[in-house]
Amino acid sequence: MKAVVQRRYGSAVLGDVDVPVPGPGEVLLEVRAAGVDMGTWHLLTGKPYLMRLFGFGLRTPKTPVLGRDVSGVVNQIGPGVTGFAPGDEVFGTAKGAFAEYAVAPVKQLARKPAGISFTEAAAVPISGGTALQGLRGVRAGQRVLVLGAGGGVGSYGVQIAKALGAHVTGVCSTSKVELVRSLGADEVVDYTVADFTGTYDLILSCGGDRPFSRLRKATAPRGRIVLVGAETGGSVTGGFERSLASVALNPFVSQKFVPLMSTERADVFDELRVLIEGGKIKAPVDRTFPLSEALQAIDHVYTRRSRGKVVVTI
Ligand SMILES: NC(=O)c1ccc[n+]([C@@H]2O[C@H](COP(=O)([O-])OP(=O)(O)OC[C@H]3O[C@@H](n4cnc5c(N)ncnc54)[C@H](OP(=O)(O)O)[C@@H]3O)[C@@H](O)[C@H]2O)c1
């Protein structure tokens, strides 16, 4: 099969590899589309180096094919799999989604939402799941600020916070203002023109790495500051020290810092399916790229040109 093969960190090529075999608890998918997010860039480059200690492979990547977010059709089920059968349309995360076929653990798969395309479904799992987990506990009427609102996680953050009944302010650069408005934000701040003002019950920080003092100033006493990520932390630790510092600060401040470590789980993807089928959120697909241009797709996200989500179609 054709796949984007990565034998070492920093480079990947379209090549031919064997179709993978599903193990216990896994299924083989005919991949229809694969989502791209900042995580794909991290897996391509092996940066920050700290992530290599967390099971991704110290010197070379453990998974030889790139790509995680996936949508497709079940082709074959592995030993012990129940609840899925060949022909089922699914979405979730897989090992090596930039390929014609990929193996996925069923604990990371849910039924594809009805009424959306495979391309849209592949744009949902990691970004939508991260936003959902970061916004747990938000109540109707609360004020939510989303930093990086025009990116992958942020674009779902705006929609999910609105679906929860919050008053939402999205912060982004000029080219993403229209998108963020169209996603339902009550207020949109173009940070190249003005900085955000006001007080929020929750800040979902998906870009920009604002100083803690700035974030606290904009957060109500007992409010939460959810640190999703930013690309300003350097090649070694990638901002992990910022997460540690935020936890160390918690006992001394009235607000709570929450360094988010999202998980890829079927129940989370199923919650997203329900939100999509109920018309509460949509997959904001900016651009698609063919499999042969998967690296360009990653670069499009890395260079912050993407509005919402980017998808590789197979
Ligand atoms: N914690 C977790 O479990 C988890 C899970 C998924 C992703 N992440 C991380 O979360 C971050 C966001 O991921 P993503 O996939 O959403 O990336 P993305 O699609 O690149 O979105 C990030 C957004 O941040 C915006 N941004 C950059 N500087 C900004 C600033 N100064 N103020 C406001 N916005 C700014 C960028 O565009 P503009 O500047 O043009 O507006 C971009 O739209 C990444 O660092 C990723 O690695 C963490």
C-alpha cells in the first residue's frame, strides 16, 4: 500500500509498505481521510526531544507511518474485537493514518457522525477531543476566552464553549477573524490590532503563550486557566516547564492553572459525534491535500496558515 513512511525523525517520504495486520483489540481500516494537527509536526520532527521519552521512540520513530487522526471503513477485525464489523464507517485515531490502510485500537474509535463527509470526520478527533476535555465543567452564562481561536483546537473550543451556553471571546490574527466569527464567537479580538480585555471564568490557551500574570489578570478569582499548548517552548522541553511552573503556582493564587494532557478515547469521540449530529459543532476544514502532499499539509499547519483544520485525503 502507499503510505507516508518515516524511518527517522525529520524526514518522511511517500513509499510502498505492507498492509498492517490488526492485533488483539484492533481493526484494519481503509483510510478515507487523515487529519493534520500540530501533533503531526511534533511526530515528524521528534521535537520537543522530551516527547521521545514518552514512548514515541528515542532515536527513531516507533510508528513507521505518520498520521493519527483518521476516518475510514473497517476492513478487517482483530482477535477479540466486538462492536465493530467490516463495512462500518468510523473515525478516531490510528497508528499511521497517512496511508491507504491503517490499524486502529477500537478503544480509540467511534462511529462516524451521520451527515458529514469522511474528510470532515477526520478533522475532528484530536483537536475536538482536546477542546472538549479542556472545557469540562463550563456552565451556561460563564465567560470563556479562547486564545488561538482560529487554530485546530481553538476552533472547536469556540464552538463547544458556545454549545455549553458560555459567552465566548475568541482571539486570533487577522486572517482568522471571519472564521472565528462564523463559528459563533460572541466577540472576536484580532490580537495584531488590540489585546483582549475583560474578565473570564475560563481561558483556553491554545496559542500565544501569554505570561501567567497576563492570564491571571484576565481570569476571575476561582476561574481556570487551561494551558493547552503553544509552540514557543524550545526544542528540548517544548514548554513542559511552563506546565510544571503553573502547577507550582497554584497553591499561591486564587485562580487554578490546568496544564491539559488530553487523551484519545472512544467515549470522547462519541461525545463529539453527538454534538455534530445535534448540529452543535461542525468540522471547520480549511484545506485538503492529497497523500502525496502530506508534508505540505503539515507545513501549512506549522506555518500558521491554516484556518481551522487541514486534512489529507486518500
Ligand atoms: N495539551 C494537549 O493535550 C494538546 C492536544 C492537542 C494540541 N496541543 C497543542 O496545542 C497547541 C494548539 O494546537 P493546534 O493543533 O490547535 O495548533 P494550530 O492549529 O496551529 O493552532 C494554534 C493557533 O494559535 C494561534 N496563535 C499563535 N500565536 C498566537 C498569539 N500570540 N495569540 C493568539 N493566538 C496565537 C495561531 O494562529 P494565529 O496566530 O494566526 O491566530 C493558530 O491558529 C499546539 O501547541 C499543540 O501542540 C496540546
